[in-house]
Amino acid sequence: MNAQDVNLSNCDREPIHQLGQIQPFGALIAVNSDWFVAHRSCNLSVIFGEGKDVEVGESLSRLVSPSALERLRSGAAALSLDDQVERLFALSLFGDEQLFDCALHTSGDFTVIEIERHVDGDLDRQLAVLRPIMSRLEKKTDVETLADEAARQLRHSLQIDRVMVYRFRDDLSGEVIAEAKREDLEAFHGLRYPKSDIPNQARALYVRNRFRIISDVESAPVPIEPGVSFDGEPLDLSMSTLRAVSPIHIEYLKNMGVGASLSISIIIGGKLWGLFACHHYGPKLLPYSHRTAAELFSELFSLVLDRVIARQSSERREVGRKIHDRLMRDIAAGTSLASSLPTLDAVIQQAIPHDGASIFVEDAYDSRGSAPNEEEFRALVPSLNSAATSRLLQSDALAERLPRAERFADRAAGALVIPVSRSPRDYLVLWRKPLTQTVAWAGNPEKPVESGPNGDRLTPRKSFEAWRETVEGRAEKWSDAELDIAEGLRVTLLEIILRLTDEAVAERAKAQQQQELLIAELNHRVRNILNLIRGLISQSKNDARDIESFVDIVGGRVSSLASAHDNITKGNWSHAPFSGLIESESNAYLAGKADRLALQGPEAMIAPEAYTVLALVMHEMVTNSAKYGSLSDRSGALDVTVHRGDNDDLHIRWTERDGPPVKPPTRRGFGSTIIERSIPYELGGEAKVDFALSGLSAEFRVPGSYVEWRSTAETKAAVAERKESGHSSDLKRVPESVLLVEDSMIIALDAEDCLKELGVETVRIESSVAAALDALANKEPSLAILDYNLGRENSEPVAKVLREKGIPFWLATGYGEMQERSGELGAAGMLTKPYGKDELVDLLSAFGAAASAPN
């Protein structure tokens, strides 16, 4: 190795999965698809006994008994997934009393069989021990205590000298976060290890092959012959248990005084989170049954750890919510955000510790604590403005990224930059002072090269005593939990800015900031809805006979989703009544037949996350009944009965009667899948459909966690309210002409169609203030509908002319704050976006009532 090449990247290039050797505690045979031997380890007779050997090119049947060969073939046939390992325990290879444990996996064109002598040990007993262990682990609520308990339990189970939980950090270095050991051993807990200790290719292997054993560092490896295949390729041992170990790693372990080791991967979300690193200070060969149980333990531990991490994330969101609530409560209306810095700083300090804070809003700067002065901060603004929009910026050494920050690095080295607007860019910045930090490394990580008589060579560290590195000019890192809270704070501050901006420029600024807030909060919901619609379109193609029926099917399902969405958004995304869902479906699909549908039982209020699921199911049931069931003729009827079950579960009984004879479907379409699987799959409930000859019946159960129940009095009041608010197309007086000022073409065209369906003869559409004023100068309409926010302008000039001319008008807007302004502008009412035909009926009814009233 040339001197210039001697560095830790050599480890990344070492072919550790193709060393051509195995450890001597087992034997290896690789066979081709015809079960002829392609590779073999040179110790078959040592493992099997004298006279029991097979040469390369011979059939494996010459060595093992027919029954053993049959079991091996069956095991190989079960290898259907990538990186799958099939295990066979206590196998009599030669038809005698000698038993072996075998592990089979595929490697390229070969099936690799790894064979070890069987050691008496009850695998079922080993697995049974896992149950009480996992019960103890599931009681832990944080990562540290969970890791401590897991290390203790694993050491007790394996009877090994040391078990460490080794967690990878963001920079790929590792840290021992938990340890269980012999009392006489030096503690490694809290030590850091450089990323070079585990090369990149080793990390990749840890993801594929969870378990790695080194039974004896002093044992000589056994070669595999031939070293390369007929095609010139070495045998890939990535999934091998017996795979020999890199000489550098063996030297590493010897330097630590370790005689045997186990490494068990901890994988979260398909990524390597950490390892159980197990050391024994002498040879240690665990029976294959123990290793199998330990591997299963790691998989179960990973699931528990994933839940703990998810729970901690949820707790962080709750902290963020409390910060949101307190800031919204404590910051007085009318106070500028910059003036509220003392309040902001005190509240945020409780969740994100910091030494200083700066706020830069509308080109005004203020600061508290250890922070740059105004001149120093303004020097950073161009660089901050060049960063990605609406993204947190964080650093523990800002001067390394922005050289101008060097001017105040002695006061504020770490920065968490929270952008709170887009144009102009406004910021809240939290600062941390520089610290003199000490990192405890397991030996000096920067001295891997030694000189010798044959030149420089790469060598692992020989000292693993704590080597302390002093780091200056850096602040304490911002943790993942703090960054999560800061992201929630960013959205909160957007909302605060909307409340506190000066009224002289408030409306335009509010509209822009509100859009960003809505995008931040609704992006996830909209994406889910679009994915759901895409899935409906894709799955519905198999139910359609032609393009017309496809349009009808998809249109019906999407309309059902839209109706469900309207019902839950009317209550500000809160629980909505089940009876309203049934009424929506009956109105849409059972014109003239609604009296044949009877709904009985108490009122169940359905949570938003369950409402759309239930809406799709009820849509399919009503549609099928109208097409094929009891509502498809003149005599049938449908009874829908609701009752409250245990745990407040919602039980729905669907009964069709007096209709045509029922025939079970000859094929199962997507509609059947929606009916039978949506509620069980998405809500954890139940669905059962019975195609009885006398009429279809079905039963559905929705868990109580998605349901709120109304009292009888509340149910009657709600029904009466819906009847009173019911829309009627029998309008007493309809305006002859309407001026519609709207900058969205799709919304304008939809509103025009609705108005004309309701009897308005002339609808004039304009998209700007200038065009609307020209239209008023040419001909006065009977009524006007104004979208308040028209791109870069608002419609207040149009409202002023309408008020002067005495023409009634309604303001259309998606912002609830406009309710207060509508009276100031002289509007007759508000039309909240999104609006449709029902809302326009109400508007025209109010217009007609006002026009008919005596002066």
C-alpha cells in the first residue's frame, strides 16, 4: 500500500463480503441449480467426520442422505425474497445420530448451505423467553431507559461479558448510549467512535444481514475452494453467518482484548439506527438456536424503539401546540411582533433553551441577550434571503457558513433562523454562545497509520481509553426535538403576524401570509385527497363497461367524497352527523325515492378521518340499491338502523326488502372492495354483507374512537335545524342581471352556471377592478358578487361605487376576518369560499326578501 493511499478509506474499499474464507466453527457448500457442488470450504471432513467429504463438481446427493437432501431442497425452494435466509435445525445429514443446523440463502446463481454441528438447545424455549422480556421493554417510555433495559436483558440471555447499544449520529460517528457488562470491566458508556470504525460497506451489510458473529478472534479462517467460480467471480458471502472477518477488524478486536463478538442490527424505517455490540473476553460460540432468538429479539426491539420514537415525536408536537396556544394568548392584539420580543423570548426559552434572540420584521430590528447588534445582523440578511424559502436554517458554528458572522462569533456562535414571512423576508433568530466542549472518544480517532520496517500501514487503534478532544468556537447543537418545535413555531408566528400587522397594510399582507399558513396546514390533507381520488379513478376502470359508465362511476364516487368533505368543513373540520351523510346520498341518487329510505336510531357524529371512509361505503350501498336492489323498482324499501354499542361503537344495520330477488355478484369489482374492506382496513372496524334472496342486508361497526353520540334532544334539534336551513329552488324574486367580479376563471364559470340555473338572465364576469368599473359605467346590474382579493389588488373601489349607486352586493372571500370589514364596505352579506349552488340560493333568497320588503 503506497504511503499516500494509507487512510481509512481503504476499509471502504476492502471486499469484506468476498474474502473467500469462512470461520472454522462451520462448513460451507455452494451448489448450482442442478445441486452440483460449485464451491466448498476445506473443512468438510473436520465438521462432518472422516470420510464424509464431497468434491467440487460432484452431486451433493453423493454426500448426504436422500431425506436430508429433500429437506435441503425444500428449504431452498422457500427462498423467494431477496436476502432471505432459511433455517433448518437438528437435521440428520447422513441418516445417523449426528445432527446439524443449516442456513440456506442464495448468492448469485448459487444456493449457499452453511452447516454447523447442532447443540442441544430448545429453540421454542428461547423464543418463549422473549415474551416476558418484550413485556418489560414495552413499559419503557424513552430511548435511554429502553436501551438500558434491552442491553441488560440481552446480556443475561446470551451470557456474554459485555453488551452495548451503539447509536449512529448524524455525522455517522457512533456513541455507546447503554451498556451492560461484567463488574470488573472498564466502562465504555458515553464514548464516541469515529465513523471510520464501521466502513460504509459494513453499514450496508448490517442492513441486509442483521446478525454478525465472530466466535474466536484467534482461530484461523478456512479457505473456500475454488476461490473464484468458472466465470471468474468470487463467491458473495454478504448473507453468510460463517463469513470470515477482515484482518483489520480482527486486529481491532485484539487491541481491545476481545476474544469473540456479536453484532446485531437495530433498523428503523429500513435504515441502520444502531447496533447491539456484544463483546466476550474469550472464545464464545452461541448455539444457532440462541442466535436465531437474539436476531428475533433485535427485530422486536426495533419495533418497540420505533414506537417510543414516534411517541416522543408526538410529545414534541404537543409542546409545540402549547407554545402556539400561549403565544396566541399572551401577545396582545395591536402590538407589533417586534415589540412582543420579550414575551416571545420568555415563552420559547422554556422549550428551546438559548442565550439570545433577534427579531427582524418589516425592516425593523430588535434583540435580547447574547446576540449581534443591528449592523452585524443586517450584514447577514442578503445571505439569509438567498436561502430556500420557508425553511429553518440551523448551525452550531454559523461563521463557518457565513464568514460575516465571525464579527460576533464570540457572543453568538450557534443560530436557529426561523423565517416568518416570504416578502419582505422577516426572521426570528435564536442564538447560542460558543462553548468549550469536550468529546470523549474511544482512543484517538485520527491516528490509524503506523510506520514499520515494510513502510506505512493502516492499523486499528491500540488504545481504547477515553481520549478527550477539546472543541472551541461551537455552540451546543440544536436537537431534533428543538428543530421540530421550531418548525411548529414558524407556522405559529405566521399566524401571529396575520393578527398583528398594521391595518393600513394589513389586508394584502394578511392574504399572502394566510396562503402560506393554509399551505403549511392543509398540504397534507390535500395530498391525501388527491391520492385517494387517483386511486378511485385507477380502481374504478375495472367496474366500467364503457367510457360513459366509467364517467358515471367515478363521478358518483368523487361527488360522494365532495359531499362528505362539505359536511365536515361546515363544522370547521369537526365531527359531522351520520344522518347528514345518508341524506346527502339519498338526495343525490334517490330522487323520487327518498321516502322509501327509513333511517332510525340516535344521532352519531363521525370524526373527519372516518367520515370520508364511511361516505364512500354508504355511496356504494345506496348506488347498488338504486341500480340493482330494493330501490331499483317501485315497491322496495330500505331500512337503515343505527344503535350505540359497547365502547360507544357505531353499529349500522342495512336492510333491503320488497325489492327484486337478490343475486350475488358474479364478479367482485372495486365497489365491493370499498364496502367490505374500507371500514376494517382503515378504521379497524367490521363489515359484513349478506346477499339473501329476499333482500340484501349488511352490518357495519365503526369503533367508538371515531364517534360522538348526541342526546335525543340534540338529535331532534339538529334535524329541525337542517329542515329549516334546507334550500329551495323556488325563489320568490331573482335578479335580472348579476355582476360577478372574480379573478379565478374556474370559480367564475361555475358560479355563472349556477346563477343561470337559478333563473338569472344575464351574468357579467369581470376579473379586475378597472374592468368592473367600466361594466358599472355601461350598465348597472341588479346585484353584484365581489371577490375581495383580486390578485395584486382588492375590490374596495368597486364596493364604493356600488354603495354610491345603491346596488346591493355580497363579498366573496376565503378569510373569516373579512366578516368585520363587510359592514364597513356596505356589503349586504358575506359569501364564504368555497361556495356552490346552495350558498347562491341563500344569497338570492336574501336578495328577494330585501327587495320585497316595504320601504
